[in-house]
Amino acid sequence: MTLVLVAGSTATAAIDGISAAGADPEAMAHTPAADLELVEYGDTVFAGEVPVSPTGCPTPALITRAVRELLEFDVVAVESGLMTRTAAPTVVVGEAPGDDLREPEPVPDAEGIFERARTLGRELSPAEVMVGESIPGGTTTALGVLRALGEPYAVSSSLPENPLSRKERLVESGLDASALDSGEADGSPLAAVEHMGDPVLPAVMGLAVGCLESGTRVTLAGGTQMLAAGALVRHFGVDAPLSLATTVFVARATPDLRRAADALDIELTVTDPRFDEGNHVAMERYCRGEAKEGVGMGGVLALADRSDIPMGAVRERIVDRYEALLGTGVRSGGP
Amino acid sequence: MTLVLVAGSTATAAIDGISAAGADPEAMAHTPAADLELVEYGDTVFAGEVPVSPTGCPTPALITRAVRELLEFDVVAVESGLMTRTAAPTVVVGEAPGDDLREPEPVPDAEGIFERARTLGRELSPAEVMVGESIPGGTTTALGVLRALGEPYAVSSSLPENPLSRKERLVESGLDASALDSGEADGSPLAAVEHMGDPVLPAVMGLAVGCLESGTRVTLAGGTQMLAAGALVRHFGVDAPLSLATTVFVARATPDLRRAADALDIELTVTDPRFDEGNHVAMERYCRGEAKEGVGMGGVLALADRSDIPMGAVRERIVDRYEALLGTGVRSGGP
């Protein structure tokens, strides 16, 4: 199994109150680069602090890294519109950060990104690829893409209280700015991305399509952003088997996830790492509904599960990682 | 063992008659990106044709890839001033291609490149690292750096007839443009690179210094460009053990190589892959003095040798790779 992680950025993340992928807006700009470094090296290198939410919830990259230390799968990092430098080795498929989804064309290079990622997907030759993402603000752009495609599903959030009606209003502004009706991009996935998405979505879509075209099994490792990527693959006309592996945190907060997966003919796996038994600050924020998913977390937890790695061992490793990187009990306060 | 390959470019390569790292100047611009892809994937992906010299000599990347298929070592690709896109995962330590060495400051960011590469070198944690390069025109900038440092040694060439006096004249022009006397950068390696080098040299130097600082053994895998990188490390004041592993093709063409290595306290390994016994166009041009070295070739041949991989198996794999990529006997003519 090879985990492909796509990291990028969108100006959409700077809209107040839609993302918890960083302690503050400045820190958030470094989150995707830091996430790649954490998974690759076990620590940040060029990217500054280990990302935490405003209340101290550690990035899901820490969980993905912990599982990687137990399972030693390969990682290929892909860059599509990073704003900052990363020391992780990356394949660059897109240069520019995405613009605010309320602009008419936030991802003008959607097709170029897709085609480069598709070429890369064909070139990767393991039997199975999992694709994860790191892009603050990504659930809002995922919602934008779902609406442009005419898919009625909701998205999750890295915040405990999902500002879904706020996201819906942002998406409406975006559709207006793009002179698009809801559902007008049905069957035109690259138009949906170009007008409403972020640079990570066409990269995930291209990787999935390229892998499927060359006979590699594909699991989208993540929550509703990956569901949107799966919808893009289906609207592109690819009907090969496709899986989505996410966490119980996303599934609990997204009641229509299974219905959406069924409608898109995507096999759904939901893994519960039983963080409530972890009894540690590194995990308790997840139990309260923060972060939930990202950086391939749902996929690698499913991999641990099917590889018979006990979840207790995963939780222990998460605590080790957390304490090595963030100290004991750091930022454990908050509501 | 991890092979770290540093790829970049310099406008110096566009000077007529100093490099054979491509069939023509336009193709040469793609050579470093293609070399990384060949080693990573066994074929080019974004980078167009497999690089060959004007007479059809295949890039040393093909040899490095062949050895990798037999030995399966890890590869980390580092970008420092590539002109074109590569599908190989890379860590970017330098953004801009180098300027012509006859300009006053061809590598203005030498120190930034060095420090980022040094940080990366500290982060890499295998017991042993080999560092190779791919930069057309690199022996000319290596000569420039050696002269700026006051080191009297000659450099090799990818051409069968080394245009050494032409290179010496170019270096003289470069020293004049930089208002530097020969030897004036003695003990100031980053000044030597800034005024006379290319973006790959400070990256190799930084990687070597960073690895040595964290206790990783370092072998510079290459010929006289790597000798220049070794000189930079010594002029930086690092006196830890350092090795240079190159091919018999470089050693034959560079009579003072051993003396230079001794003077710089660099342990020298010269490997003879006995390409004359290969009896194939993929190797015969090397026997006639073309290409000679590059993309870590000398290092990985030394690794094959000490791993008891028979050179006959290496040669067979080179023929397989050549025929898969370039067909049988393609471009076998020429003088």
C-alpha cells in the first residue's frame, strides 16, 4: 500500500470561522507543509510548529505518522498550490494556491492539475493506493464542488460545531460569482473545480483516475472532501470500484455519509480508533468532535485495523508522538 | 544506504561546446528532470525523451536505475534550480536556475540553498548517504569554484575531448566579472559558489555538511563536480571523514584526481564496470570516453561492487533498461 498525500492551500481558508486547521490564520498557512513533514520525518523541518487547532487539538498528521511507524507503508507526497516550503519530497502538480471560492475562477489550472496528477497516478504501480489530503478550508470548497455538480450531500468540519449554513451561504456567493446554477456542472467535474473548488481536489481526482486506469486499487482516505473527490471521479465517467475510508468522527457528524457513498457507488469503511479509551489530550479533542479526519487518517486507521495492529498500540504510539513533539498536557485546557 | 540526487541547471550549460548532457540545447534543459524520473520510475514521465548525448550515449541515470533495480536502495531527490517540471518527488532547496558563470553573481542564493540542504541533511537518518548530481554544464562551474577556492585541480567532461582550455578561459572571464582573484575565496566556500558556481554545488555541500553533523557517513557519488563539492566542505572547516566514489572513466581522464582527493583528505574509490565486456551500444560510448559519470553512477557501481552484485548482472540490466527505453541499436552510429 502506498499512501499518496496531496497538500495545498486555498484563500477560502482565510474566511473567518470555517477551519480549525491551525492555531491562528498565520499558523494555518503552514499546516499542509508541516503535515507532509510530520508524516515523512516524524517532526517539522522547514515548516515551524506542529499544527494544532486553536484549542490544542493536534493535526491528524500526527495520527497518520503514528500508524506509519507501526506499519511502514510508502508515502508519496504531492503538492498542489502550497503557500510555503516543505522539506518533504513532493511531486508538484499545481503551482498556485487556490483563490477564494467566492471569486469567479478560484482554480484556473484545474485541468492541468488533473492531467498531471492522472499521469502520476498511472506511473505509480503498487497494488493499492490510498489518497489523503491536507488543505485548510477544504470542506467548504468540497461543498462548493458538490453543489456545482448537483450532489445534495453535506460536508463535515474540523470544528466541533460545523458552520454548515455559513458554508452554504459562501457556496451560494461562489455560484453567483461564477454565474453557475447549482447542478449546472453535472458531468463537468473540471468546471466544478475551476469555479468552486481548490487545487487539491483535481489532484486527488487525477490521481484516482490515473491509478484506476492502470489497475491500481484506490481508497480515498478521508471524509467529505474525499467524498467530493469521489463524486468528481464519478462525474468524469469512471465507474471502476472506489472506496472511501474515514473515521467514526466524520461518520457520526455526517448523517448522510453512507447514503452519499451508496449513491456514488463508493464502498465505505468507517474505523473507530476508540480514542475515548486513550485517556490523553492527544486524542480527547477528537472525541469532542474536533479535527475528525485529514492527512489520510481514516485510511491508515482502516489499514491498521485490517493488518491486525491493535488499536491500543496505535493509541500508545500517538501518545508517544504527541509527547515527543508537544510535551505532556500542553494546551490541554479549553472548553 | 540512501542515494540523494541533486538536480538543477545553470545558464553556463548553454555555452556552446562544453556539455554532452543532451542531444541538443533544448533537450539538455530537460535532462536533470528526466534523470530524476528515470531513477525514480524507470522511465520519463513529464520530462520527454530519455536523455542521450548528441552521439547517442545514454544518460548515466540509466545505469543508476539499473543498479537500483538490483539493489533497491532508497532515493531522495533534491531540486536546486530546475528549469522544468519533474514527476519525481523532490525536496526543493533552491528555486532559481543558476546564471552564466561569466556573470558577477550566478548563484545569489548560495547561502540559503546551503542552509536548507544542511537542515535536510541533518534530518535524513540512514547510516550512510551517497550524494549524486545532475546538472548540465556542471564541470565548468565546478572548475570555477575550484579556482575561486585556490584549488589547482582539473575537471572532467561529458565530452570525449575535454574542452579544458575553453573552460579555463570561461572561468577567467567569470573571475574577472566577479572581481575575484584565483584563490581569493579560500576559506569562503559560499562566496566561491555565489560568484562562480551553480545551484547544485551548495546543495551538495549542505547535504554533506548536514549529514556529517548528524553522524551519517557521506560518500560523494560522482567525479570532479563532487570533488569540487568536497573541496567546499573542507573549506567550510568540516574535517570529518568523506569519500568520493567515481568511475574508471573519470579516473582515466583526470590524471590528478587521486592527488586532489589526497590533498583534500577524501577517500577515493574508483569502480570499473567493465563496459568493454558489455558489447552493447548502451555502454560502448562510455568506453570511448563519453558521459563518464553523473546521477550517482560511480557511487552505486561501488555499492554494487561491495554488495557482491556481479558486474555482469549490472551490465545485463543496463542492456534491458536501454532496450526497453531506447530500442535496440538506436543511435548506435557516429564517430
